[in-house]
Amino acid sequence: MWPLFRLTNSEAKYCSKYYDPRKRGAAVVHRKYGGTLSLGPAQPRDLFIFQIARRSRVVGFTVCGDISQFNLVFADVTGEQYTADPAPVSALVCGYNMLPLSGRYNPVTPTERNLAGVTLMPYIFEPNIVLPPNVTLQITATRTGPIVVQTTFRIDFTLHVNEFPGMPGSPL
């Protein structure tokens, strides 16, 4: 499911794959950062900004919540987009599992149900999104369908990140 972790030649000069007191350089730090996006009638668009001080690689994205209601765009501060267009979350994560206990009525049509879901698979950024120190990654959310009166949709997500302490410009 997750790809093998490998260091590039430039990363291997400053960091080691695992902590080893006999080797020079700090070990790569594997971290997970959470976030939330919500959309409703008063807020048809939402933005999450991710920034860390170290050079990093964003490896993957996992999500739960109202997955079928969100389109996402991943872009960095320079304007480079990592998704071609606003992509439906359910397409990024290969569909989703329904959580029947989280179901709630969606007033789009009387027969339609909106069930919260969780990802079947993580969305893997291949190649990984490389962020120099203090460069932001922006996740912009919009609705997949029309705005529903008095309904707020929400997703909670996790960004899976490898950080490289000791690389030029990165604090330890």
C-alpha cells in the first residue's frame, strides 16, 4: 500500500534513513499532520495551509468524513498544482468505505443519503511533493455538487510527511 521509502542522493548526504549513532547526520523524521476542511451555504470554499520549517516531502493523504462532497486542489505557494483540476476526493482515494453509523439525511432529494466514509487507500503523491523550508502547501476545497441549504459538510484528513533535519536551511 505505501511505497518503499528511499533517500535521494542529495538527502543521503545530510540525513540517514534511520537513526544510527555510528552514522553522521540526523535521521529522517516521519510525521503525520492533521487538518479539517468544511463547506456550507455560507462557506462554499475552504482553504488549508500547511507549512513547516524543515525541508520535507509530502508522501500521502488519508481522509474521512463527507468524502463524496469535496473537490480538492493541492498547490504550493509558487502556483504549481499537484492535481490537474479540482479532483473529487473519492477519485483520489479510490472510493471510500461507508460508515453506516455516521449516516445523516441529505436534503438534496428525499431518497438520497449522505453517509460519511473513510478512505480505502491513501492518496500517494508520486513523485512526492518536495517542500523547501517554510514553503506552504495549500489545499483548496470546493463542493462537488450544488450548495445545500443549512447543510455543512466536513472532512478530516492527515498529511503523511517525511522531514529532513540537517539539510541546508532546515533546523535540526
